[in-house]
Amino acid sequence: MPMSTLQRRSALALAAAIGLGSFTAAQAHGPRHAAALDSGSLHEELEREKSQDNIWKAFFPDLVTARKAAISFHNNLLESDYERGFLVMELDADEMDRLRRFGFRFERAAEFIEQRNQRLTVLQIEAARRALGAPEPLSIPGYSCYETVEETFAAGDGLIAAKPTLARWVDAGDSWLKTQGAGGYDIRVLKLGNAATDVAGVAKPKLFINSAIHAREYTTAPLVLEFARWLVNGHGTIADATWILDHHEVHLMLHANPDGRKRAEGGLSWRKNVNNNFCTNSNNRGVDLNRNFSFGWNGTGGVGSSGNACDLTFRGPSAGSEPEIQALQSYVRSLWPDRRGPGRQDAAPADTSGIHLDIHSYSQLVLWPWGEDETVAPNGLALQTLGRRFAFFNNYTPTQSVGLYPTDGTSDNVSYGELGVAAFTFELGTSFFQSCTAYNNTIKPQNLNALIYAAKVVRTPYITPGGPEVTGLALSNNAASAGVFAGIPVNLTGSATDARFNNSNGSEPVQAIVAAQYSIDVPPWDPAARTRTIQAADGSYNSSTEALAASIKTNGLATGTHIVYVRAQDASGTWGPVTASFLRINATVPNAGNEVEPNDTLATAQATGAIPLQVSGSAGVNGDQDHYRIAVPAGTTVTITLSSVAGSDNNLVLLDTQGNVLASSSRGMGQTDAIKRRNDSPFGLNWIVRVQHASGGTGANGAYTLNVGY
Ligand SMILES: [Zn+2]
């Protein structure tokens, strides 16, 4: 839209006030998204935001009421200060009356308004500088941890370029501005999954996540982008990321409201899309996309959404009227079949596959349907079990999404309401413009674990979360990293626990572990899997947390990287999700390679690679001594063998680095020398292996092979 006279005048006034001289409307158009975001209108929007002063400290009667208000009045919430007894909220007279009924009282939030206005003035000055040719900021000003819309898409491009078989973009539709030919964006989905393991006609379980449907919720899209990085970069380096992408699909609509997000990136507290047909030319224009979903749209008689175009929860003129919601809904409907009947109390079958997560901020909540009223959804108990698993990771309050008042036309209505797919809303953190410190230290790591859990259980989300988790999985002999030769047994250890629920809002029953199993390369849900039993380390399964122990035979495993899948079962009969480890089998080629001279003395001992290793060497002259330094972990036993070509004899000595002899073997011509020795110290040690020419050939005629293994 063109810059209005008023906007131009006000931009000029600001530029003059800060000594930048005058600038024209043409200069004010930035190089990108000129129609969507000219600096004059941004300035004006920032000015309008400053004038909004209906902001209140809302003192609550108790914490339970406060949390429920945070659900119902989420759109009004600007800051929560639970410890000091109030929420900072933007409220009109009617909304204040509705809260008074629950015992709230109000004071004007003068400090909040003053700090906000200082921040907005800084942003206005920066915008005016950009209009005069200063460079575009590289990320959201003051929030370098959050990618802009463009940076988000560029990061997705980077993942696709690095691993084209694992990642690709899908164009799901257009933003409102794009439908108007006024800039805007495609509504893109980053689709993750190993195309090389697709089987025609076989659907993989699908996790769908959308974020930033409300523009100002800064943490949301960056968290989901971080999850994409964990998956794609982790394929081949993290066992769980590898099997998830090999056997499941993850679909990420990182920016469900990119037009609105650009307003928020400029510093505005923008929530809705930017549809200028509603509350035209104001900061309150547009439709609340999370009240515009078709199923149950306007289903609570005007309580759970607003018919006022200027309201923050304006539901739009008709169900699914907005292009962003049309894109999201048709994408979701393309992912999963409809497995729920038409009645509100028709349950989806227990084996229904798929999860939809809608990531918002803020309020530290994990929410599930229904939001329209207090009725428990027909799959409500299973949703509650999974919600309490998610909340174990992020420490949020798990609860059904109805608060003091209902909501309608929300995102879970397309996935759960229409199709019966498990749907959740996360409310991350404690503010819209969350500090990078809180995001990096707490919100990102904790919620990343919740998203990983979702990707693990997405095959049967109404069943698997009832079962125990396997944690602390480890393989002996560095078998998961450096690897072992086939035939060397590997010890598996770990823990199975049924107890990892958030019980802050009701408590979830736990059962004793009754079994655990592993399979190699073929996951246990596949009928072709050969599963092996894992014993309880203490000899019997009788507790809700048990240590696991198994010895894995590696005979016959091919050279390369294998995946060991481990899962456990509880007394309810439910198998929990898989946790995996790599098991690497080394080729029987020299790990340390050939002998390198000089190595005739202790001091010039040749360094070797990780055990197991193999060295090919030769006795250079009569009486030659060759030395090799090996690194032996604490508590491990190494086996060293030395064989020489026919007609030649070499002997074997093991020394510490001071030259003290620890063991020796000097069998005669034609026999293999061998030493077995345990490092009993609490530290990893370097030892020296000496090969000593005894008799027979030298040079090519004195060749030997030295093996060091566990
Ligand atoms: Zn939101």
C-alpha cells in the first residue's frame, strides 16, 4: 500500500528530529518486500503501538486461576510475573469485567508502557536509518538468536543442499500479501525423511509441526528450525536421528504467518495475519489465524473468538477464510486419512498414526483438545498420557486446553477434530520477545527433547507413550564410535524407566518393567526383526526402573555401521519407544597401517590408532626392535597377538612407558605369540608393544602382523 501523507510527514519529522535530513517515499521503500514493509508505514505502526495504553497489571486471586486465565486470555497477555502475583495484560473494559468475576483486580502498568515505548523509539530510529541506505539487519534487532523469515528459509535451503535425499521444500500455498500480488511469501513446508528408504505404497508415520502462526511469538520458528538441524545433521552421526529419518517423516511449516511475522520482526506486538480488509489500516488489522480453522469455527456462540474485526481474536468472516489457513488445512488433510467419526464423542482407533504440534509462546503449557468446553475428548486419556510425557521434558504444565473461557476454530480442530490425529499446542517460555539467554539455556534444549520424543512415538501416539523409555544406552569397547572387529562381543548397558511423566497436574500411573529387547538393523515393530531378550542387570524385572544388561554377539555382522534398537515393556503390556545406538564393525584392514621407522627405541615408539588395530611391519635387520604405543582405557583387557611369515621368528614384549616389562611371549618359529593384560588402574594408560627379531629373515622375509584387540 502507498505511504500515506500522514505516514510520510511523521517519518520525515522523525528523520529530522534525529538529524538524518529529509528522505522521500521512494527512498523509504527498502530493497525487499517493498509493498509489504515500507519504512514509512513501519514507523507509523510503531507510533500507533506506542499510543496503546490500555495495559494493566492484573492481580490474580491464586495460581490455578492465573494459569487458566493465561489460556483464555492468551491473546491479551504481555508478560507474566507469577511470583509477584500479577499478569501484564492488554484489556478493554469488557475483558476486565470478565476477569473481575474470577477475583482479578487491576492497576495501570506504567513501567511496562514506558519500557515498551523506549524500545519502540529505538526501532523507529533504526528504521529511519535503513530508509536512508543503512543495511538491513541480519537478524531480529536485539534478538540475534532468532532467524528472520528469510534466514529461516535460507537455513532450510542449506539443509537441503547438504542432504538432498533427506530434505526438500513443499509449497503449500500463499500468504495473504502474496494472494494480493503485494509481496508476501509462499507457505512452505520443510519435509524431512530419507527418500532412499521409501517403499512404494507404504506410508511412513508423519509428524507435522507448524510454528509462528501468531507473529510475535519469537521463540517458536527458531525452535522448530533447530529441530530440523538436529534431524538432518544428526542423520549418520546420532543413532536416534538416523532411524527417525529412515522410518518416519517430519513436516515443518516453520512460518505459518510470514506476513505477520515481518511486522513482529520490526518490533511490533503483531499477532494476526495482515489482511487489510478487516480493521483496515490499523495495527489491529487482520484475522486471528488460530480462530479461523474450519472445524468448530465460531462454535461457542461468540465466547471463544471475536466477530469484531479489530479484536485480537477476530475469527474472520467465514470458516477457513484466510489463505494461510487454507494452505495449512489442505496440507494436514493430505498427510493423514480421517480416522475419527463425525460425532464429538467418536474416538479415533488406538492405533491411529500421526502427531500435529502447533508451537506458540508463551505461558509454559502443554495443551490438548478440547478447547471448546470441559468435556474430555474421546481420546483424551491417551492425549493426557502423551502430554505428560512432553511436559516431563519442558517442565510445563500439562492440561486440557480449556481455561476460564473456551476457544474455538483453533489448530487442533483440523488434525484432531476432523481426522482424529493426536494434536497438541505448546506455549513456550515466559514472554513473546523472549531473551536469547532464556531461549538458549532453557527453552531450546528442553523443548528439543520434547520434539524428539514426538518424532519417536509418532507411529502409535495413543499407545507407545504408555510404555517405558530406555535411557543411558551404551555399548562397551567403543563399539558405537571407534568400532570393533566382527566376532568381538559387545556389552550393552542402559536403563528402562516408566516414570518419566510430569505429574504437576494429576499423576500418571506407572508399572513395573517386565521385559526389554534389542534388534539389529531391523526395528522391532517390523515383523522381519530378530529380537533378542535383554536381562535385568539385577537378575529380575520387578521395579518401574531397571538397569539393563546384554551381551551382543557380533559374529557375521558386515563391515560398516549398524543400528541397535532397544525398547522395554511394562506390566500393562505396552512397549515404549525405541532408543538406538550405532554399532560399528571395522574392516579387518590395518587401523594403524604399516610400520613407520624410526621406531627402534621406547622414545621413538610409533603412535597407533584406537584399539582394535592391526600393524604390518618387518624386522629390518638382525636383532631389530620395533616399538608401538597403544592407548588402553581404564578397566579394559587387551589381547595382543604377533604372527610372522614362515621361516622367521619374532618375539613379543609389553612394557609401561618407563620401560618396565609387564608381560612377554617368546614362542618359537611358526607359532603366534600372544599377551593378554588388563589395565587395572582407574586411568587410561599408554603401554608400549615391542616386537623383537629373534631369528630368520629380515626385510620382506621378516614380515609380521601385530593385532591389538579387546
Ligand atoms: Zn499464540
